[in-house]
Amino acid sequence: MPRLAYLRLLRASAALFKRDAFALKSARAELRSHFEAHRAERDSRRVAALLADAKDALDFMQNNLVQATRTQRGTYAVELKPGVQGNEFAPKHPSDVMPYADEPRRCDDCDLPNVTKH
């Protein structure tokens, strides 16, 4: 069971940091160090608690972390996955993505910049 948790965390880190070799290498080293530190653990309650921590870490990585990438324009973009729990701002369809504007826009109903409606 610990091996399965470790493999799931490795897969999640590979998906999360697929465009960043340094972050991926660092995440893998961190995961390995945590699992190696508890390799000899035999107390079933402690092992269960460690597995619960691994499950929480996996959930956090899959649902709460994103990595921004720098665009050619010098800004940063984030690729949001549709349907992620709590991700009400993720586009449901590619046509829902708001195109970049060369000039900042303001909402007609308020003073919020760069929005068309909310």
C-alpha cells in the first residue's frame, strides 16, 4: 500500500510539473525523502496515518496546485482543468476561454479591470 501511494504521488507530480524539469526533479526528491524516512515504520497505526497524509497530499496536488508558464508576451498563463472540484472558474469548453486583450478592459457594471462580465 505505501508503494501504491508513492507511485500515485509520483504520477501526480509528473502531471503537475510536466513543463518544468527542475520542479519535477525537486518534487520527486522530496517525495522520496519522505517515504525513505518512514521506510522501516512497522506500527500499523502510524503507517495508516502516513498513508492518510499521502492521500491528502495527492488530493492537494491534484485539486489545489497549478503551475504557471511564461508566455511569449512576458505574462504568465495557467492551464486549468475543467471539472476540478472547487474550480468554478475553469472553462467547461475551449470556446469559453476569454481571449487576451491588448488593452485592459473594464466591466460595464463596476470598476473591475480585464473582465467582460461577472
